[in-house]
Amino acid sequence: MHIIHLTDATIAAGKSAFNGYRAAVMCGPSAAAYVPGLRRQTGLAVVPGAILACIEQGMITEDEILNGVARLSRCRRSTVLSVLIELRGGDPEVHLWRADRTGNYHVLTQSVPKVALAA
């Protein structure tokens, strides 16, 4: 079992990993955003920040988030879904995002709640 403590650094690392991966995929290896030899950050540690980056960039449906983050992190969709559900809600003390009635996700707070994730 892995335990990830959410901090500003873990969120920033996930956002950075997602943004770099997305730029490389969208622009290809000849783009200025592509850095040859840069090892992609993967695993559960990048999932919360990558989910935030998805939502902030307009990928707000569950499928968009699961597909994008699972591809980046190399985690199973079920693992990404667990994190998505765990950090979803209306209390900014323990949640990072919320889902509206149509199932679209929105960032709840910019501050990182003091929680740990286990997967």
C-alpha cells in the first residue's frame, strides 16, 4: 500500500508532469515544449496534481480526467477514479474539487488540504 501526503510540492509536481506531458503529446517531439531525455514523472504521487491541472485546463468530465491522468501517471483508471472520488466534495479542508449536478468537475480551493491518500 502506498501512502501519499498531499503537500504544495506534490500538487505542483503533478501539475508540472501533466502540463509537460500534454505539451509533448499535443506538439510532438519537434516542439519547444519537448525535452529529449526528460523522464516522465509517473505513479500515484502525480495523480492529485494532474487531476487539478486537467480541471484547470477545461478537461472537466470524469472520462476526460480518467483518460488523461491514467495515461500520464501510468496508473489504472480505477486508481485515478479512487483519488478523484476521495478528494471530491464541498469541504475545502479535505477536498480539492467538486462535481456539479451534470458530473462536471470544478476546482474547489487553491489551498492543499492536509490529507493522506492510500492506494
